[in-house]
Amino acid sequence: KIIFVNGYLAQWDYKNIITVGIRLGETTWTEQFIRDYKKHLPPKDRENAFVYNLAAFYYSTKAYKKSLQLLHEVKFTDTSYHLGAKIIQLKSFYELEEDEPFYALIDAFKIYILRSKDISTYRKQANLNLIKFARRIYKFKEQRGLILPSAFPQKWESINRRLMKTENIANKAWLEDCLESLNKD
């Protein structure tokens, strides 16, 4: 409780601890932390922080549908929640191969980013690059069976080269993993 302020755990500290737990692969500990420390969040932030972080946890455990269901309950009180929720949705639709929702979300997400006055220029560009490459990789994934086997390595390498050259991309490691998995299939 050393990081508590006025008897509460700040929602961003809660989120950061959960993110570290997820990245370390400590699923049992992380889920327990999410549930146990909910009661220590400030009342005004409690439910939203809990639901968002539980959705992020479910995504990390490949429970994509559970994650998507929970995200419907998140209130976008902050641009970080809004961006984070959209990214989790985008990644979940990609993994579930939900074509229509994936493309509809990309269009809506792009409009949100471009219209928002609360997102820094750097963050806007990073998320627009995420959208651009997610769309490109998803299209490549869809067309994979239509590409001549001899042309596949060139197309894959072209996307990979652009991805590696672009510096400001949100969730770049996830995009790299998606592209790499297409090369292994």
C-alpha cells in the first residue's frame, strides 16, 4: 500500500501493475490482483478501471470474445481508455478473423483519432500507423491463398520492410508477430 494516495490505489498505477503482470505471463497472479485490488480503487474510477483491465487481461489470455463483451461496458472517460479499448477490439477482431467488424472498427477508429483534440500529434500518428499496418497485414492474410507461392515472399518482405522502417507505431511488436505468423503458415 506504499503507492496508495489518500487510502486508494490510482487507476493508472493499477493499470500499470496489471500490464506488467500480463507481459510477464503471470496470469494467475494478475487475475487475482485485478479482482483483489478493485476495492482499493477510488470509487469514481473503480468500475471502469476494473472492467477495462479485466478486458485487457482476457485479451492477453486469448479469451477474445470475453474481452470484447467487457469492452462494451467501458466508459470512455479518458482518451487512454478510449484508445486502449479500440486497440484491444482491433486486435481481437484480427485474431477472431471477424472481417466486417475489423474493417468497420478501423474506419471508426481512424475518424476518432483524426477528430480528437485530446490526443497528441505523436500519439495520433502512432495509432494511425497501427491502423494502416493492421489493415495492410489483414488484407495480406485474407489474400494469402490467392497469391502465387512464388510471389508471396516478395509481398511479405515488402510489408515487413515498410513496417521495420516506420518508427512511430503503436503496438508494433504485435504487428510484427502477426506478419511473422503469416510467414510460418
